Amino acid sequence: MNDGNSDGIKIVAVLGTTRPGNFTAKALALVIDEIERQEDIAVDLIDPATMNLPLPGSSPESAATKTIQEIVSKATGVVFSTPEYHGSYSSAAKLIIENLGFPSVLAGKPVALMGVAAGQIGAIKALEHLRSVLSHVGAIVLPGPVSVAGVRNVFDDDGRCVDEAVEKMVRGVGTNLVEYIRGHVCPRVALEEMMRRGPALDWTPPESEQAAAPQ
Ligand SMILES: Cc1cc2nc3c(=O)[nH]c(=O)nc-3n(C[C@H](O)[C@H](O)[C@H](O)COP(=O)(O)O)c2cc1C
């Protein structure tokens, strides 16, 4: 992964399952790879299988809770992935959301969504439910969530995607988020910084322009 200490754009990729050998991680790896092609962007992964996230409200001061809140607070944007489990998004994804605080550190963050499902209908219901909850906590959920249907036929045993069209669609989750950030978040942050520093007050036009300026 690109260096997480970068002062540039920081993206957090959330893996919404702990199922061993899950296919969500295979799809998310493509999104991360796509984002990391851009050298000024660092990606952090939140993998709930490697954390000991407490049940909602049971241990708000836990180290894992603090860690994910800190990571997401610093993020410029988030990719949220989930499998479709029982007609919705996973409980692991919900546990991550519960641990991001109330109010949530996701508030105001652009979030791109991706869902995968074994079934042919795809992860439509998971994505709709996830969109609803993430909007509720104040995230800016980007349009165009990507749903991968029949995901178990899309990756080989080595985790390689065997369907070019699906791979393009999945990688698009990353490019859409980055385009949104470059087009909307970065200019806003730069403007805020400029307003704070007030360079316009110190700025003098180059001599050529001074001469041309009306008296
Ligand atoms: C608890 C559970 C519930 C599931 N429910 C659904 C479902 O409602 N619809 C569906 O298409 N697949 C369902 N699946 C299959 C997953 O979509 C499948 O495991 C797929 O590979 C994506 O999940 P993964 O990231 O765990 O691999 C379910 C799997 C589990 C473990």
C-alpha cells in the first residue's frame, strides 16, 4: 500500500466481513489497487477480522474503537464494501459503523459503496440498506454504488478477476471516489486554507499587470 504518512489524499477501505476466504476482500483489493495507482494517495484498510471491535455501546473506550475512529477521522474519503448476507449488508459492516461513534466520524466524508453477492440479483438490497444507514450518520454517499452478482464465478482461486467487464466496473468504485475528491473536496480544502492564511491580502500583481491596471 502507498505510504500512509503522506500529506496528500487519504482513503480508508472498509472490508465488511470477517468470513474466512471471503470474496468481498478480493473485490476490494481491485479497488485499492486502482486507487494506489495514484502516488499522492494513501490507503488504509479496516479489516474487522484483525480487530477486536466491541458490540455497540459495550466498550466505547476500547483500543480498537479508538483506532478506527482515528483512521476514519483523518480520511479524505472512504470505500465501504459489504457482502450481501440474508438480504442486507453484513453484521460486520454494521459493527464497524457502530464503532465509528455517535455522532459518527463518517459525517461529512464522501463514501463510495461496493457490494458483492453469490446470487444473480447481486448486492442490491445490501447496498440500499447500507446507503440508508450511512446517509443517516451524515456520510456523503456517492451515487453509482457497484454491485457484483455471482461473485464466486468472477474470481479464480488465486483471487484474480476472470471477468474483464466486472473488473472495470469494480475498479470504477475507486476512480469515482478519487474524481469526486479531486473535483470537490480538494478545492474546498484549498480554499479554506487560503481564507485562513489570507494570501490575497499580501498578494501584489506582477509588474506587467500593474502597468496595465486602470488608474
Ligand atoms: C450468513 C450468510 C448469508 C448470506 N446471504 C446471502 C443472500 O441473502 N444473498 C446472496 O446472494 N448471497 C448470500 N450469501 C452468500 C454470499 O453472498 C457469498 O458468501 C458471497 O461470496 C459474498 O460474501 P463473502 O464476501 O463472504 O464471500 C450469504 C452468505 C452468508 C455467509
